[in-house]
Amino acid sequence: MPDPTTPNHFVAPVETETIAVDAVRVSEKPRNLWRDAWADLRGRPLFWFSVVLALFFLVMALFPTLFTSVPPDDNCQLGNSNGGPTDGHPLGFTFQGCDIYARLVWGAQTSLAVGLIATAISSVLGLIMGALAGFYGGWLDSLLSRIGDIFFAIPYILAAVVVMTVFSQSRSVPVLALAIGGFAWASTARVVRAEVLRVRQADFVMASQALGQSKFRILLSHVVPNAIAPLLVVTTLGLAASIVAEATLSFLGVGLGSGTMSWGNDISAAQASLRVAPMALIYPSIALTLAVLAFVTLGELIRDALDPKARARR
């Protein structure tokens, strides 16, 4: 029998439940910079607007016959000089009697071709120069940085004017793209060099060095892939700048020949009849503005999405 002098102790029943506090959810994909950036971008309507607009111009440049059946050169008749819109010619005619809409469509091919090739040239040169300078350092960094400073001090528009004047007998899309991209890589190299300097201090780079991997293999396998984010932003913005450069050079008469379909050529030719037929100048100007706006906006949005501090401020 229990002792009456001993107090009774009552213990409440304890319901045990296993709580996985630190359990890892295997089904969820790990978060990284690119996944966070995509999650931020896909929720912004302005991003989809710029993507759709950029794809529209790219499709127009690649497949112009989807938008017009009028040939690019065989549609000029002086009887239609500065004429208004008619059936099959929704934007009217230029001073030479050419279909404005057809020239807009075929001009996109030239302007975007120059922009894409020039951007590819400047991006490749900037990536190579910046990555080598930032990763190896020392005398190579000093040499490549001084070369970059020389090219950075030369306005690439002015350099392209000189190049196209010297090669006036062989004006073409590749020559003009090389003249633009060959002098516009310095700013890209600076951005890549700064990012490589940051990435090469990471723990995974030191671990690769401890494992005995060569410097060049570490640069290609670990440093460059992790330093590519700023290059994507610079490339997108550089594409818009290259399109503007092509239009500027063509407008000044030192770009592509007057017989080439180009928005810059159309703007230059239409300025003579601005008072009597302003739409011949306004339409290619609008096309140029929308194309540049699409790529500039896309580059700005990508830059904000890849920056955690910018995402936190919103």
C-alpha cells in the first residue's frame, strides 16, 4: 500500500512527435544565382514585354518574307514618290518611290546582323582579355590592362568612321561589324576582369589548386562559368549600342552603302524630304527606337535580377 505520508506525483502524458527540423527536402532544387534571377524576372511584366519585342525583331530579321512579300530592291517606282498608304503598302512610299514597310522589314536584317556580329566580337575579345588579366595577374595583367586602356580611350564610333573610310571600297556587314566590335571590347574586358578577380578568391578555386589542377583548367572549368553573369548583362546592352552605332554610321554616310537596306540609310535619305513627307523618316526612327529599347530594357532587368541587393530593395 502507498504510504499516506508520501505526496502523490502526477505526471502528465507526453505525446511524442518526430519533428524534422533540419531535414533536407530532397525534392526541392537547390537555390543559386541563376534560379533566383529567373524567379525574379518571370514575375515582371516589363521583362516579358521586352523579350517579346526583341524576339519580334529577331524573327523579322531572320525571316523577312513572313512579314512582307515585296522584294527589297525591285519595288521602287518614281511615280509613287512620297505617296501615301495604298493596298499592299501600308506605310506609303519614300522619295524614290520605295515601299517604306518593305524597307523597314528588310532593314531589320541588316541592322540586327551588324549588331549581333559586332557584339559577338566585342564579347569574345573582352572575355579573353579580361579573364586572362584578372586570373593570372602580374605582368600579364599590366600589359593587357594598358592595351585595354588604349582602346577604351578611343571612341569606337570615331574608330569605325576611320576604318570604314579607309575600306570604303569594301563596305559590307562583316567589315562594319568588325570596325565596331573590334574597338568596343575594352569596357567588356574591364567588367570581366573585375568579376574574375572576385571569383578567383573563392574556396572552390583554392580547393582546385590544392588538388593540383592546372591554372588554365581552373580558369576554364571554374572561374569563367562563375564570372559569366556580368558578361551577359554587358552583352545585352552592347547589342543595343551596336545597333545604334550601325545606324549612326549609315546616317553619316560612312556605314553601309546607300543601296543597302538599313534603318540608318533610310533615315539619312528621308531627311531631305522631311517637310513634305515626314513619315518616311519617322517610321524607321520608330523601328530603331523600339529595337534599341527592347534590348536596353532587357539588359537592365537582367542586371537587376542578378544583383541580390537590387532584388532586396524592391
